[in-house]
Amino acid sequence: MGPLSIREVSTTIVDLPLRRRHTFSTARVELQSYVIVRVRSDDGQEGVGEGAAPGGAWWGTATVESIAAVIDRYLGPALLGSDPLALEEVDALLRRTAPAERSARAALNMAVLDLAARSLGIPAHQLLGGRRRSAVPVAWALSADEADAPGDEVDERLGAGHRRFKLKAGAGSPAHDVARVLGVLEALDGRADLIIDPNGAWDELTAREVLRELSRPGVALMEQPVPGWNHQALARLTGQGTPAIMADEALHTPHDAAALGGLRAGDVWSLKPQKSGGALALRRVAAVAGACGVRLYGGTMLETSIGTAASLHMFCSLPTLAEGCELVGPLLLAEDVVRAPVEYRDGNALLPEAVGLGVELDEDRLASFARPTTMAQVGA
Ligand code: MN
């Protein structure tokens, strides 16, 4: 038998309801959209991947519509005829075809990784260096309402085993944010620590002021206090004590990692396959972090169980992941597109051990949440 060959690539956009509204500094989300990518080889095997853009276009990597369009028109056709087991070759081909389209490449690389692992009858992490851990602690993403008046959600999530909470900031005044953090700290009463994430909403002086106010036990990490472009300010805020500084929007590619590492910008770096362009690029970013002595954290785009499972295979095969992860997508979604969602236990996300990504696409759910195809038509 000759090498396998990819013969079909298709995309489906789905809109899934969340259990409750999720608020970022600039967006409120009630429905979350995803593009589900399917790659089929000539022996009939199928791999599934996912692209996500939490809350639409504001985060800045892509939208589900742009991801689907780039795959349908450019990356999918380019991939036809490729051997799905040649993961580096596939990654290089996709990078040549659409260098700036990292979200679309991540979705497609994810589907090819699933297909390759299924063809070999092994879980995906075995193609990424193998399992180093089988569970990752998950930081719980507090809703904005809960942050204003901590109550049931905090108790419920402490009960579920979460020992770290993440609080979005930057939507109101810095003074209001500080007051909210102090309120949540009081409710937590030392039982969990906090990550504050204003998604780059502050300028350097504001960030410095807030950091001074929040330099206290229980505030573990300040994520991306300044805009992603401002590497110099991020570097100046780093290494000042607690809370530690985490880079997210500033860090996408291995080249970003080299630049941030040279500046000593960020005590911790947040990894997301969509920022880097897939599993192999994410591992290259992680390698630079290791070489620079920077700690790692597993970020999320609020993926479904497909993208979350893929991230778990990547995060669980890294040499180190000192700060845990925030893979809460399946916990926030009221509906998923797989038969059995990713599992959680004692505040940890569990690495799926079945073949491929370890989750099975549910055709009926996919069909029921698929966005109707729209078509521009003269006279309609
Ligand atoms: Mn972030």
C-alpha cells in the first residue's frame, strides 16, 4: 500500500449556545461560533478540527467566516493529495499557502493530526512526543456578574475543585476593577488564586497603578495588561514581583516568542494553537519559552470539545506546563458537537485516551447547529 492521500476537505460553521453570557473587555458573548473542519483520506478515514473566534472579530486573529473562507478557497485545495502522516510537510505547505492565516492553519493542522493518529490507531499525543501528564488544572472563568457580587458560582466552582479563577477586567474604570478583585479575593478567602485579564485594555501607567494596588497574596497573574503590540511596556512591567505578568495577545508565532524572550517580556506565556498555527508551531513557541526560562500556561479560545481535546493533547505532551490551563470551553457551552464531551475531574481537564483527538463528532448535533448557508442573489 502506498502512502495515504487527502482527498476531501470541508467546513461547517456552527453557532452554539453558552450556559451563560461571557463578558470580555470589549465583547459580550451569548452564542459562540465555530468552524468545524473535516479532512478525509482515500482510505475513508476522517479527521476533525476546529477554528474559533470568541465573541466575533475583536480578539484579532480571525473570524469563523474568514477561517472557513480561507480553508474552502485556498488551504483545502492546496492540501489535496498530501500524506496526512507527513505532519511537518503539511504544516509547511499550509504556511507557504497562507502565511498570515494562523487560525485557519491551526484548524486544518488539527484535523490532519486527528486523521493521522486515527490512521495509526493511536491517541494524538503520541505523535507530539507522548504523554507527560494526563490531567491539567483548569482556571475557572468567572462571569462578570459574579465578579461584581461573588456568591454561588464561586462556591460551586470551589466545590468542583478549581483552585484558580480568572477575572476579566478593562471594561470599566481601573478603580472599579481593583474593587471587584478585592471582593473576589475576600470571597475566595485563600481557597484559590486569581488571574486578572484586561485583554490589553490599559496603557502602561494605568497598568503600573493597578499592579501596585493588586500586589497582594492571591493575585497570581496579570495577563496582557497592555496592548499586544507594546512589547517594550510588557517587558518593563515584567519581573517587578507579584502578580507575575503573562503575555497573551503579544505572543503568536515562534518569532514573537524570540522577540519577547530577548526583551524578557512576560514571566509566563499563554499558548493557544490558533495563535501559533497548530500543534507543531505551538511546540516551537514552547521550545523558545523553555530556552528563555519562561513559564507556560495553556490558553483557550473557548473551543468546543474538539478544539479542547486537541489542546489537551498538545498541553499534556509539553515538557512543562507550570501554570496550568483555562480550557473551560466545554464547561461553558450548553451544547457541544461531539458524542461525549471532554471530561473534568477535581478541577482538572482530563486528556482523552481514545484514538485520534479522542472525541467523536456527532453528525446530528453538527447538522442541527450548522448555520444556514447564505447566498447573495439578484432579485431575492
Ligand atoms: Mn487572554
